[in-house]
Amino acid sequence: MTSTSRSTNSGAPQRFPVVVVGAGPAGLTIGNILRAASVDCLVLETETREFIEQRPRAGVIEEWAVRGLQQRGLADTLSERAQLHTDCEFRFGGQRFRFSYGELTGTHHFVYPQPLLVTDLVREYADVRGGEIRFGVHDVQLHDLDTERPSVSYVDAETEQRVVVACDFVAGCDGARGVTRAALPGHAHIARHDYGIGWLALLAEAPPSNDCVVFGIHPNGFAGHMARSPEVTRYYLECPPGDDPENWSHERVWSQLRQRLAATDAGPLVEGRLIEKRVLDMHSHVVEPMVFGRLFLAGDAAHLTAPIAAKGMNLALHDAFLLGDALAAYLTKGEETGLDGYSEACLRRVWDYQEFSQWLSEVYHGTSSGDAYRAGTTFARLRRLFTSPTAAAAFAEQYLGTAPAY
């Protein structure tokens, strides 16, 4: 187990002002913000450091999110290594349609795989800023969240002893299936939406076949092409929800990708070995409010966003900026405004991104629905996107997350 921690053998409860549960982008960003403000915190993670630094996840980061990381001294490596994307491409009806949002808005996307960002953040938190982090813990439990003296306990991976940590606040950043989401009271309001479709998520050991993201709108189903690195490409194929990845042989995958991404003047796909195949069922949920007592949720623990619009990591970073800054302001200056307004401020962007994902899902999946009406409205939306400057500007604003206020 890789860990930076003081001894966990003491029978007396340990104490930190903040305990962060989960070492993903949200949790590690909050931890870094607190350490920069000289606030002690403890990050707990059930997996090993090696695992979280290699776990394949999203790779598209919006420009405002990168600027937020830069302002907090957390983007040096990202700024050097990330790819900049200024265009995306829709393919439908056998044609290619380029959407140059960078030219339209002056704003771009960064492509930087989440494992690399996590590696940067955990190094900065644990190795540079001296933050406490414990990996490989299990049976994490939350106690007395509705009091002024909450605590978190866990079983240490090395000693197999239960450790109790007293705190002032708990930041729940451990995902949609984590213990912090499960700690919500039964009357918590959770809004859910099931898209009724699946995506086969693929990683191919092959260079990108296009210089930008490609969205294939096809009667057989949606297909997506997203560069991850010069050697690896992410692909998606629409499939039935709950489908077995083993139903998709190497030959079937590449045959469907070729069909669904085919277009006049489009070059051939660069094919390669498939190093990941998993089926994602497209569904979303939102917890409202994102606060229960001294527990503050962030990222997927508070709102799961289907990867239709690549918004999940961006929302996690937005939450982390707001919560980290608010906790630091309260614990160093006694300012309560940020914590009091945290949930409302987060949810405005969350719901906007959820609505855009729902709109984009109709564009992606309308033609494969078997419903002639949905197919017709899908093509109407796509035609409008490429003939109306107003529609193009509205799409770019949502695609890039650049609305002046949420």
C-alpha cells in the first residue's frame, strides 16, 4: 500500500478539520486547495495509488476548468502536455460536417486523460504539499453527520484495525456508488433519468483517424471517435443496454465503426488491438441539495452525468473549486457564504449540463431509434446547426460550458 500517513495504531480518535472521501479529480482538487490555504485534511481512498493513476476515464476538459486549475497551481504538466481541440465533426447522411467552435468563439477544449490529471493532483497533494492520504482503506463509515462533531471511520489496510477520525466537515467525492452517497437520509431527493440505450466503450491501440472528435449519426446506431493520445483512441458504439462486451468481436467492432463513421472524403480508420471493451448504460441522476448536515457531496457522488456530452469530469472540477474555496474561507476566516450557497451554485451548472446531454442524446440516437418522427427531427436539428449562426452559437456555448452565468 502506498500511503502518506501518520500512525493509525492509536486508540484515540485522530482529528482533521476536513476528511475527503475519494481520491478522484474532485477529492484531490479539494485537498490541494485546502493544503494551499494551510488547512489540514485527510483523503481516504479504497483503491491503491497505482490503481487510481491508471484507471481509464474521461479525457475532455473545458477551458474554464483548466483555467481554474491553473489559478490554483494545479495545471503545470497539463498545460505542457494536453492537446488543444478547436473543432468537432458530425457525420450523417454519408457527409462530413465540420464545426469549428474555436474559430466561432475563441475557446477550445483540452484533451488530457483523467489518469494523467489524477497522477498530477495526487503528486501535488501528497508529495509536494504534504497532504495526508491513505490508500487501500475499506469499510468506510460516516457518523453523526447532522451534528457539529461528525467523524469518519475506516479499516486500515495494513493493520486491519478500525480507525476513527474526528472532523468538522466531510467532503463526499467517492462516486455514484460510494459510501457518502449511501449515507444520505431516506428522504433525500434524487432525480433520475434512464436514456434506455447503451454505449460500448472501446480503447484501441491505434493512432487517431481524424484530427478532431467525430460524431457518427447512423441508422445502425451512434459511433464516436475521440483521440486520447498519439497512440491510443477512444471509440464508442451505441448498443443495447446491458449488452455483453463479448458479443462484440474485433471484427464486428471495426466493421460497425467503419459503417457508422463512413463519409465522403473521409480517410480509412486506423485499426488496432482493442485494449478495453465495456458497456456503459446511459443514465443520469442528480442529488438535491448536495449537502446533508456536515456532509458536502461533489462530483459523481452528487450528480452522475451520462458521458454523452463529456461533462462529468468538468462538473466534478467545478464542484471542487467551489467547495474547496468555501471550506478554506470558512476554516481560515470564518466566512460562511460559500458553504451556505454551495449546493445552489453547483446545481445551476449541473442542470444546464444535464439538459444539454439530453438534447445531444436525441441528436446522437434519433436516427437509430426506429422512429421516423425522431429521425426527422434529428436531421432538422443537425441542418439548423450548420445553417443558422444563432443555433451554432448556442450549441458552442453549451458544448464549451461558456455561458456567462448559471
